[in-house]
Amino acid sequence: MTKHIALTVDVEPDWGVSGTRALQEVAPRFLRFLEERGMRATFFVVSDLMDASPELVAALGERNEIGSHGRSHRMLDGLDRPEARREMAESRRRLADTGRAVEGFRAPFFRRCHGFRGLLREAGYKYDASLGSVAPGPLNGRLGALPCPFEWGSAWEFPTSAMAAGLLPLSLTWLRLLAPAGRALLPRSPSLVYLHLHEFLPADTAACLPLPLRRLLTRNCGEAAWRILDEALAALDAEFTTCGDMLDACAAGRPESETGTG
């Protein structure tokens, strides 16, 4: 039986801080990368990037899926409720200008705020992909053991998958930092992989980061990241698709009596 894995890509200011080189330079190549391999992905996009290139953002949804990564990439848990609401709701409305349905949301840095699920519902999202962590720790194993997706009240959740005996999230970041050993830590049956477009930029584009963090996060970035990702996806030997497609398949195969639970 073919395994299906959600391939998710965060499209945000370069290195999570500022700049649009990842959108302008990496996005077209990444779309070709997917098409050449018969893969599809969900792009969680910071809607303010549409100011730089609405055409490129729209192109992400031509054969893939567009979700929201917030309006400005600010961490939701540092905002008051009205501002968090604007980040979630206005980003969805803005991204809908691409002509694509925007059904999914991922909180920047996986930092969800108080009352998050209520705000998710108010903004009209169908699913959330914010159950995750960027740091190592046992939380990754607990999240990786959850069904993906699973229904929680009025929304669906896509938790991150884990590798390295459940201590690390399955992300290009950790595959790069641990390369070449990262491939040996890949899980047997993951459901979701996440990465960032800016990981394919050269290291000199990360001057916006503090020096210690820059030295860490730029390890094996740029051209090396393409090879590491390609090898990891090949090793996982699955059909890579969008969160939306996985959700549709899950909902279609679920008994009607299970709807509305949570």
C-alpha cells in the first residue's frame, strides 16, 4: 500500500525575519522540483509577502495548496486577542485573493495563543498544522504518535512527525544540521514533513540573524539543502501530497457516525 505524507513548506520572510529572496528566487525552482518528481505540497504563506509578488504567491497554488502562516509572521502568543485574530483572519482573506481556497493555518514557530482554536474557527479555517516544535525534546515523540490528521472539535489537526527515537521533529532543518547522519534517523511511517523556502538560500543571506544562531541554522543550507531533501524524500518512499488532499481522503473514508465528535 502506498504511503501518503503531507509535504509542508513555510513561506515567510527570509530566515523568519526579513527579506523576500526565498519567495523570489527559491519558489520557482521549488515548484519545478515538485513537478519533476510528481509531488505536491501545502505552502503555508505569510500573507504580507503578497506585497512583494502576488503573482508568485498565486503560482504556489496552481497545482499545490496554499495555507496561511499568518499576516506578518509574528508569534501569536505574544499578541493580544484582537491582534491575534487579525493575524489569522486577515491573512486568510488576503491569500484568498489568489483565487484559491485557503483552508489551513500554521502558527509561526508553532506558537499558538490562548483561545487559539476559537480564533481558528472564527477565521473559517478547516484545519490547523500548528501542533509541533522546532526544538528537540520528548514532545516531538508524543506529537508524532498522534493520528495525522485527526479531528478535534470543529477542526482537524496535522501534528508534526518525529524522528531520532521521537526526540526531533521531522524537518529539513534537522536533516541539514545532522547531515549526513540525519537520513539514518528517518522514521518508518511518518505523516508530515516540514521545511522553509529560505533554507535553500546561501548562508550570506542570513545576516539578519544573531551570529551564533546564524552559524547554526545555515549549516548545509543553499545547494546542499536541495540534495539533502531529495535524498530524504526518496528514502521515505511515499507519495507526497497536500494536507488538503490527505484530509479529503481521511474524511471520505470515515464512517458518517464519527462526524462532529471531539
